[in-house]
Amino acid sequence: MKITKFVQSCVLIETNGKKILVDPGSIQYEPSLLEGWKQIDALLVTHKHFDHCNPEAIKEITKNTDVKFYTSQEVLDYYPNLEAEKVKEGDIINVGKVKIEVARAVHGYIPILKGEKEVHQNIGFIIQGDKRIYITSDTICFRNDYKCNILIAPITNHGIVMGPYEAALFAKETEAKLVVPVHYDSPKYEVDLEKVRQIFNKEGINYKFLNIGESIEV
């Protein structure tokens, strides 16, 4: 399995001969990214916020009719020009021999999200290829029994998502052997990455920060 990180929470998962792109957002987006993003098998979007869902990029990606696009009803309502297969918690997506479970996610709320920015339908994805990888989406901690080999989780906090301590505890519950932190590239929500390292080290979490465009084989 190969994981490539792009800005904010966008990742490309390559497993069992399939390429799955998750949450291509608008932060630091460049059209040159489409060269790789168009050559995928499936596109997954967790929720409607612009740092996870760039409608212009998605329209270009889905011009390739072989790409299957899955997201929530709320995303499709928010971006009526997008077309996708709507999914919800508990649904199963099959991409060749890759099985994807649609997982629960609970987006945090702060007053600046009041109104149309508040997320009511948020989903994560658990991708079962040669390894089991759980992409949480923007979520606070919640009770669950999800298990995985690799956890891709936010660390920004600010009342919107998990902070590093919560993410560490969440990772332990999932029994993940590796955590790939995301959701720290936005200049609006600064993150002390050294503090994250200190907390993860203290909690005994095996983790890997990826630079934008960097890949790892797991």
C-alpha cells in the first residue's frame, strides 16, 4: 500500500492495483495536480468544507468517466453541480478488490460555523486493501469499535477536530500501528508540530509526518 499526502487532508491511497483519492480541497490547489488526480479509480469526499472539497477540481477529475465519485447527500446539496453516488455511515463501497466501509465522523462545532458552514453529514472511510487504513475525516473523539493498521487523523483541535492528545488516545483504541497526521496545513489554524511529536512520543504512538507530495510504502 502506498500513501501520498497532499495539502490539508487530501491523500492518495494505492492498493490492490487501485488508486483512491480522498478529499481534494482548495487550499494551495494548483491545476498541475490534476495530472495525477485524473488517473484514479475512485474519489471520496468526507464533507462539504472547501479544504476537503474543491468543486472545480472534482469536475475536472470526474470528466474521466471511469472515476467513481462517492460522497454524502449534504455535499451534493451544497454543490449542486457535482454528480456522485451518495453514501452514508454503514455503506460498503467496492472498488475492484478494495472494500471501503463508510464510517461515522463527528465534526466539531464552533460559532464561526453557524449557518451554512455547519456540517451535519460527515463521514470517514475505512479502506481495506492489503492493509486496513482508516481516514477519520474532520472529527472529534467519539465512541466506536473501528480497527485499523494505519490511522489518518486530524490534529488541529480549535474545537473542530481532535487535538494531538485526543488523536493519540483515538489511535490506541483503533489499534493502529501507524498514525499519519493531517489537517495542519491551513495558515488559519496553526499547529505546534513539535508539541504534537512530544505528545505522540509520550503516549507511545508510532507516527509519520508527510510533506506535501511525499509518499510512503506501508
